[in-house]
Amino acid sequence: MTAEGHVIFAIASAIFAKRAELTPALAQGDWWHILPAVLLTCLLPDIDHPKSVLGQRLKWISQPIARLFGHRGFTHSLLAVLGALALFHLHMPRDGWLPADAFQGMVLGYLSHIAADMLTPAGVPLLWPCRWRFRLPLLNSQKGNQLERALCLGLVGYALWFPAGMPPFGATGWPAQVINNLENTFIRLINHP
């Protein structure tokens, strides 16, 4: 998927997450926190490709990562997400300098990139280092990015049309409970090694 497609897909994901009240922080969050956070991280998994938008600007990071893991390797996995969350929780001050909605927007942006790449024939290794590729190949890059653009803009339209607070999602629905349980478990593991 192209950088443009990832940006549009990330915006659609943010709109949908807020309107579906995926978590309480996103449901009550400020758009001025959520959208910049999503846009900040939606291209980050492609740091493993030296010719990507970020890879061209950060070659000193991109080239070693590309040599170690290749494109769509570790950075496109759930292990990378968990590793980033662990580093973030261990090394960032706990005085609330980053609002919860912005933090969740950053996670959402990164995950939106992985989800968007799952729509291509190459897929992603969600369970890296296991080599299985998860894919739902709706987008074929050989047909240009017109289909990609149409799909992503269609998702933005659907997210805007989606009625706010629609079940089974909701601030107290199952997604929020799962995320809160995982977050609490993760924090307990970090605080009690």
C-alpha cells in the first residue's frame, strides 16, 4: 500500500474508532489529540524499507532495520506493537504528559498500517518470527493505486456515516473491556517483574 493509502486508511480508522467508541479514551477524546497521533505513527511500520517515506528521511535507522528484518517483517507484527508499548511504559514519565486519547491514537495509527497491509497479496507476519502471512488480498498493486484510493476514501465515508455509539461497541462494550484487561495485565507485569 502507498503512503497516501496508509494516511487515508489511518484517518478512516480514527473516525471509526471514535464514532464506534472503541475505548472510553477514544470515545471522549479530542480530535486535536487523536488525529495527529494517528498520523504520527501510521507510516512508522515502513521504517523497515529504505525507500519508504520515513525510510528516505531516516536512512540511518531504516537501513539497519531493513538488513536485520527485511520489509514487512518484525515492524509489521504484533510483537513490534507489544515491544513498543513496553518501551513506552518503561521509559516515559508517568505524570500524564501524554493524554490517553493521544497515546491510544498512536497505537491505532500503527495498527491501521498493519491492517491496511493485510489487504494486499503480500500480507503481514502478524505472529513474527513465525513466517505465516495474514492477508485478505483486496488490493493488487499492479492495478495502480486508484483502487486503493477508492477503497480508503470509501472507508472514510463509511466511518463518517457510522452511527456513533452503535452496539456491540461502546465505551463499556467488549472491545473496551478487552483492551482495559490487557492494559491492566501489561502494567502489572511491568510493575512486578
